[in-house]
Amino acid sequence: MSATSAALQRLRLRTELRRARLAAELTQREVAKSMEWSPSKLIRIEAGEVGVSVNDLRPLLAAYGITDRRKIDELLDLARGSRKMPFAEYRDLYGKEMLQFLSLESAAWITRHYSSLVIPGVLQTEEYMRATMRAFAAQTNEDLVDRAVEARLARQELLDDTGDRQLFFILDESVLRRSTGGPGVMRAQLERLAELSAQPHITLQILPFSAGAHPAIQGPFTLFEFRVDEMEDALFIEDSRGIILAGTSPEETRRYLERFWELEDLAVKEDVEKLLRRLAGRVEAGSDDLLRLLDDEAV
């Protein structure tokens, strides 16, 4: 079973369990007490942060009054299939929010991402990754950097997807103008983006400075949509603390989806590959560097 299938099965299982508890009109605290669990264990199961063993699931289903044999077998199969989650071997690197993000990213049918700070991790070259990681860390442990790069490169299997997965990225112009890692690294990164923009399942758009103030000026966010009907869309917002799960309600997620569509109306969509290659060619020239304006005035 693939890690992607495991992620989807855990997502389906957590949804089914929460729905069953609500149908039984039980609170999390009541269930935890009857199961002799800590309340945090049930909360983590319903959040999809941890799996649930078959031995734990059987009495839990009984507590919810589920007696239909076909339904029980279906949920037990989901529990068995959801044990091995994507990127579980990187728990020492990532917090629970980021691990959940990676799990959903691997399982999503449609991904929509707006970036205002850096190139999205799944699109980064290895050299760009290392430059950003070193910039973020006050004290850099090269072994941890190597493992973080390994994990991020593993995410990029999504880019070679041969199915019907669709990836949509809107990049603020500042993301492309900021020479991260030096001219050589940035040029290679822009050329990589140009290559990716030509793939049919990847859509890259650029939000130009001329758009002015816009609906997403507060910062980056990601939306995941799933082909499984039972799975609600997921929303993640990134702030100075890192990625956080923010989609606490369908209404909030829908507002961000509408925000993404508004950004698409403002973004450059045509000839993006050509535009990226031209930007790559101008990186070393630095003709648009802010500090050059002062040099020019001095002359």
C-alpha cells in the first residue's frame, strides 16, 4: 500500500469516527472516560495526528453503537491501511502541523498555494532549499539540513504525477525578484520553475507588483481538495511560527478558496514560462536591484 493511500485512509477514518461519535451524542471526554483513555488520545485520533489500532477500534465502535458487520469491517480495514503515514520517519524534524500538511499534500487531488515570501518548498531546487534553511536557522546543523533537504526532495514526487492530480501555484512577484542564495542559485531556480510551468498538471501564475494591495496580502496559504467525497477540503495558513492548520470550518475554507480565485483574476497567466526564463536571464545583471537606483543617482 502506498503512503498516499495510507494518508487517505486515515483521513477517511478520522472523519467516520468523528461522525459516529456525534451521531451517538457523545463528547470526547465521555468517550475517553469509557475507553479509559486520556482525552488527548481521542482528540489526536480525530485530528488524524495518530492512527488507531484494530484492538482499540473494536471497543470504540461498540461505544458508538455501530453493530453493522460490513461497516465494522470497512472501518477496521481503514485502520489497518492507515498505520504507515507519509514522512513519519521525519518526526524529529517536523511538528504535528507540518506532518499533517505533508500527509494531506500527498493525498490531495487538487492543491492550491499562494506564496508571498519564498518559492514553495515542493518547487525548490536543492541549492535554493539549502539557502533558505540556512537563512531561517540561527545555528545550522548540517546533518539536520541534509535530512530536511532529503524530505523536501521526496515531496517532489508529486511533480512527476502521471494521474489527474492538479497543482496550482500563485507566486508574488517579490518571490521571484529576491535573489536567494546568490545569482547562480536564483537563476537555476527560475529556470526550474520555467520547466515546471510547462507541465500540463502544474499551473504557475505570477501576482505582479502592479496588482497593488490584494486579498491575500496578509500572507501565504494552501488549500487541499480531495477526490474522496467524505473528505472536506483542508486549509493551512503559514505565519512566522510556521504552517498551522486553520480550516476549522467549511465556511472559512470556502472564503480562502474564493480569495485564491480573486488572486487568479489579478495574476499573470499567459507566457509564464517565457517570463520566468527572461527573469532568469536578468538575475546576474541586477538591473532591477533597488540599491542600483542609489548608485545611478550618484553617477
